Amino acid sequence: MRIRRSLIDLDDLTAEEIAQVFEQTAAFEETAPGRRLAGRTCVNLFFEESTRTFTSFNMAELRLGADVVNLAPRNLSFTSKGETLGDTAITLGAMGVSVLVVRHPEAGFPQRLALGFDGHVINAGDGVHAHPTQALLDIYTLIEEFGDLKGRAVAIVGDVLHSRVAHSAIRGLSRLGTTVVLVGPEGFLPSTYAGEGVRVERDFDGVLPNVDAVILLRIQRERFVAMPISDEEYVAGYRLDRRRLGLLRKEAIVMHPGPYNRGMELDDSVLDFAGWRYARQVHHGVAVRMAVLDLLVNARSL
């Protein structure tokens, strides 16, 4: 029976463990971590293209001294030779692989892989389900800016329905006592998302003066059979531009998990805004992922 810990979503970490990840992130950004994963093998298995997540996991593993294998999906037996996913998990575990970092278009894929793998699985994004390490680095960016997030308000704007980043961020921010305000049209944001500590709003202009941060989301056109709203309607109602930036509080910040689309969810004025924190988010990605790897592999309590 598997006894190893995995990170499929933020529910897999206690509040104390999340705090530990953030403490270690700060330490790793200050001082080189050393070879904490020396002798361990990490396999990165990305079934979807990625720039930020793939590169930052590679850098994190190498900085921790791990042996790193980037395994292309076409080289997996279960995709072409009839081997089951469970067989693949057993094979990789028997080879001595310690960590699998997995990104897949199917929700639940990393969890199914973890059931047969005697090691640690880290979900690097599965379908529209979850993206826990992105949520962690986004929350860390907010904490860097504001300190304690209890009582703060964060707006998440756009295609929440298809955003695995948003789903994980909602879980994490709610646990920290943050009010989460979801903003978007019905086709991107069903009213059923409302719940304890989570509000659904349609009026973007009305929300802006009352939040500490705005997290913009990319419209994931590839997940729609037919778009529920025209580009012109979305831009008019939900694009962040110079006029809407003027509605924000002076100390408010704007974030985006990337990749962002100029002209759609934001215009060029946002990139010149003093509170634009996209680069800080990307900067924290390597250290946050080092901290997650260190927690899963080395923490005695796990």
C-alpha cells in the first residue's frame, strides 16, 4: 500500500504545511538550498505544453541536486503499447523514481497515477481541476505584498469555470480567511460558485474599488464548443484597462497566472501599472516549487 504523500491540490496540505512552504520559499530565495534532493530522481511528465511551470520545476529540481528526467508522453508504453497507467506507475517506482511531476489535460489523471506509484506525485495542472503550485506562488505573492491575508479581498476575473488555477486559488485563499470575489459573465462563471467566503459578481466596475488585488484569467477558448459571449462583449464588461485601473485602491495590485492576452483580458496600460505583479509571480515559482519538493521528500512528519 502506498504511504508516500502527493500534492494533487491544496487540500493535501495542512495550514501548518502551507505556512512551512512559504517559510521555506523565503529562505530559498535568500540562500541557495543545497543538495537536499541529492540521490533522488524526479521525472517531469508534461502532456500539455508549458513554459513557466515546466521550466520552473526543472530549475527547482536541479537546484536541489536531484537527477532530472524529462519524459515525453510519446515515450510512455501505456500511450502506444497497451500498458496500463498503473503498470507505468509501478515501473517508474521500481526504477527508483522518487517524484513524478505531471501535467495532463484530463482532470484526475495525476491522482490516478499516484494510486499506483510508490513515490510523490505533484500535480502541475490537470484539466480544469487544479494547479496547486501555481496557487501557492500566487498566494505567496499576495502575502509578500500585504502580509496576513485574513480580511483582505481578492477578485478573480474571467473564465473561472475552466481555470484550474482559480479552483486551487479559491481553496487556498478561503482557508486563509480571504474574501474571494469571482467576477465574470454567467457562461464563464456559474452562480453555483458562490459559497462561504466566496461571492459571485457580474459588475466588474463595482467590484474594483473594494478589493486589494485582482487576478485576471485567460479565456480558454480551446475548452468551449461555442463561445458564450463575444470578444466585444467581454472587453466591454471585463477587460482591465486604463479607466478601470483608475477605480482601484491606491495600494491594490494586479496579477495573472499567464499566459496573458493583450487586448482581451487586459490592455497595455496594465503592463505599465505600478501594481502589476506578474514578474513577481514568475520569480517566486522556482522557490515555491523547491519548497514543495523539499516538504514532500524530506519532511519527517510526512
